[in-house]
Amino acid sequence: MTASPDTNDPMSVAFAEARAAAARGEAPIGAAVVRDGAVIARAGNRARERADPTAHAEIVAIREAAARLQSERLVGCDLYVTLEPCAMCAGAIAHARIRRLYYAAPDAKGGAVDHGPRLFGQPTCHHAPEVYGGIRESEAAAILRAFFAAKR
Amino acid sequence: MTASPDTNDPMSVAFAEARAAAARGEAPIGAAVVRDGAVIARAGNRARERADPTAHAEIVAIREAAARLQSERLVGCDLYVTLEPCAMCAGAIAHARIRRLYYAAPDAKGGAVDHGPRLFGQPTCHHAPEVYGGIRESEAAAILRAFFAAKR
């Protein structure tokens, strides 16, 4: 018997959400919020379905986690996401006081963490999470490539 | 008979929303989205009430306008807001394809349009609205000062 992949680890949850988003015709990006080792919110991109330009996976997951904790601040919470966050999502991560950010694929075009404005390094950034990028990067990049290739 | 102030102009609507937010104990910031000369969405900050770190006035108004138009993209829409938008809101403005941004008070600490990362001037910014800042600046600044002075 071979070991099955651990589908409960937070990045695997984020990947499952990314694949579910792709199946809905959304940009295939997924996110999970973790607190005390447990996933308390998970989401994929829902921008098209909801006709909501703010419904990126990170925003939907952060809103869900905040509603669950009944707090604007997700103290002690970590965010896992399959793509480097954009400026909107990086701003939300700072407002929510996310402790650690783990992302899979870097995004040289739209990313705002390790590319572009590098928001968490700006002197006016009021909260910067610890950042760990490049986790399962090639897997995330392959999902994005397949999705956008099929749309052409 | 003296002329009454025009309460239907979009910046006055944003100011009314800012004052209503203050009355609810929220940071006093208001926003309005305009299309074809009509206000199609208006909102104040709701972050505390909704326990939602993303519920800034701009985000709430953009989501409402997008829901109303059933479109992620607010083509031809203008946004009026009483404070220079932060990185999260500036990112949402770009995603929503807002045509023109009018803001009242500049925000040297948290603003991301004419301060800090100056997002719309970043090479990776995919959409930049026309920006008009400083409209009724002193009035907006006074509302913010009064609110934060009362909280101390």
C-alpha cells in the first residue's frame, strides 16, 4: 500500500480549491486560512461567478475566516495560496494581520509581494507577514498554464 | 432663500457616507460609484460591524456596483472617496477598471495612490484610473481628525 497524498495539509487544500475554481471556469487560484493547525477557511477564486472583482481566493478566504472568528484581525492565522498575491490581496493580508504567508507560484506580472510594488517591504506597510514563496511552485504553475492554454 | 448644498453630487454622497460611518463607530470614510452621472452604489466603512478587514468603503461600494451591473468590470464608472485609497482598495480599483478616481484627503501614512507604493504608477499595474486628489480635502481631514481625537 502506498501512502496517499496528504489532502489535509493546508497547501493541498489550497490546491484543491484552485482545481475546483478551474472547473467553474474561474482563474485557478485557491487559498486556505489556518489557525492552531486547523484550516478554518478555504476558498477558490469566485470573481466571475459572483460578478465581484474583489472575489480573489485570498479575499474570500480571509472574509470567511474573519466572519468565523468574528474579528477583523486574524491574529495567529496563516494564509496558504497557490499564487503570489496581487496588491489588493497583499493589502488585505496586512489589514487582517496574517502571521505567515505561504504561496506556491510566483507571479512576475501581477504579484505584489516579491514582485512589482513589494508591498510588505514598503515603509508605509503597517503589518508584514513572514513570507514563504515557491512551495510546490511547478505544480501551481502547471495548473495555471493548462487553464489559460485551454482558454485560447 | 439661500442655495442648499448639493447633496446629490457624488462627493457629497461620499461625505454623507463617511459621517454615517463615524456615527456607527467606524473609521469615517465614505465612497460612491457613479455611472452616466448617477450614483449606482454608495458605502461607508463597515469593517468593525461586519468583522471584515476588507470592508473598506471603496471595496463595499465597488462590490455593490459590480453586483448591480452584474459585471466584474465597472467600465465607464468613476469612484469618489473621502480618503486616498490604501493598497488593497487601489488594487480593487484597478481590477474593477474604474475610469476616474476622485479622492478628498491625501493619506501620507496609508495611501497607496499618491503615497507609499503609488500603485497606479507601477509598471505591473494593469489598469490605472485618472486620479483627481484633494477635493474638499480640509473637510475630509477635519472629519477624520474629530473622529480619532474623540477615540483617544
